[in-house]
Amino acid sequence: MQISTEELPGGITRVALDGRMDIAGAAVVDLKMNLIAGSAKKLLVDLRKVTFLGSMGLSAIVFPARAVKSRGGKVVLFAPNEMVESVLKTSGIGTLIPVCHELDAAIAELG
Amino acid sequence: MTGHGPSSPEPRLTLKSQLEDLTRVWPWVEAIAARYSVPPDTQFAIQLCLEEALSNIIRHGYQGQADQPISIACTVECAPAAVENEHAAELVFTVEDHAPPFDPLARSAVPAPAPASLQELQPSGRGIRLMRKFAGRLTWQQLPNGNRLTMGFVLTR
């Protein structure tokens, strides 16, 4: 599991996750996700390269997202594959955090 | 799953009740998936349901006690749909533990409503909902000294 960040125009922090967000993957990204969430105002979580998402992996995304939103920030989940999106929908997260498949739409959501 | 030659995956995996041990499950599932040509989406569903079931056992069944036994067996059976399609097969995973009786399915007989906001979100409770969605068949049985959870995934229709 890999995690990288990039600052986009408009004060958007893009966090790209790459790999399997299972229990081991969640442990790898958990600390860094929380550090990013501690300062980001507009967070784009790029899920394009996430090949698996379990509930521990979900927690590693959702609780940092909650921290951002609780400070008045915005979060969007970007381009999950079909199965990952199904996990988001089934767990109810898909209705609480916007999910966008186009980058323009994701950026507009954070605007 | 016997008699398939030396390259066949082991039919049973024995774990200890610690989250670190769950890293052994994915290679095992991958080997089974390769052996039975399991489609990627079904492989995802199997891994998801096993991870949820096993983490439930560790956290709720054994209540965090490490070094307790958990076993997973994998068999291929005729799917219930076999009446309509004689080629239907089901990959069945049977997870057994020695924890006190713990029926994960009863806990959500009435599923908790989805959280209305992120602030209401709880760190647990999503696993059963995910298993119900992604496993084709899900049953729990109390054993004399533990629990048995059976999950079935139809391979062909």
C-alpha cells in the first residue's frame, strides 16, 4: 500500500492511495491520513488505484475525512472502481461523502 | 479440495486470533482463486467477507485475546442454483473458532440504519452489512466449543 500527496490549485490536497486497503494497508496509511487531515481544508481522496477496500480500510479514509469536515473543510472521493464503490455504498459512506468519477466534477465539488 | 496435486492450495488455513495473522489469508485466497478461476469481483467479495468475519471473531468473539485458534476451510459444492443450472458450483468457506457463542448475523437481524452524518459514524458495525451484501450465502452455527460461520460464493451460473 502506498500513499502520496499533491497540492492542486485552489488549495486542494490530493491524496492518492495505491494498493489494497485491507487491514494491513489501513495500518500503513492510517497515520499519514490523519496527519494530512489535520491541515487539509479541501481533500480529494484519489481511489483510482485502490484494488480492495474492507471496513478497516474504510475507517482509515472516513475518520480523517470526518476530521476535515468537522473543521469546516470539504472532502471528495475520486474514481473508485466498481467494487470499491459498492463497498462505499453498502456501508452508507457513499451518501455522506461525495463520490466523483471525473476530476473536474471532483474539483468543482470542493470549490 | 483434495487430490489436485502438489500445486493446489491447502484446503484449510489455521490462524491465531491476532490481526497481524490475517495477512496470511490473502495469499491463500489468491491461490484458491487461481486454482478455481475465480473472477476478480468474486475474489474481492471473498476477501472482504473473510476479513470482516475474522476481524469480528478477533475483536468480538475472542475480545482481543491473542493466540486463540481460528480455522478456515474451503470446499467446492453444488450451488443451490444447481437445479436450474447443472454447472453451478459454489466455493464455500467455513470459519471456525473456539470463542464463546457469538452469532454475528443475529446482531444485525435488524440492521442498524446507515449513519445520517459523518459525525454519527461509529468505528464498527459495517462488517455485517458488507458480508450480507457480498456473500451469496451466510449461515452461523453454534458448536459444542465454538462457532462456525459458513459463507458461500457461487462460481458459475
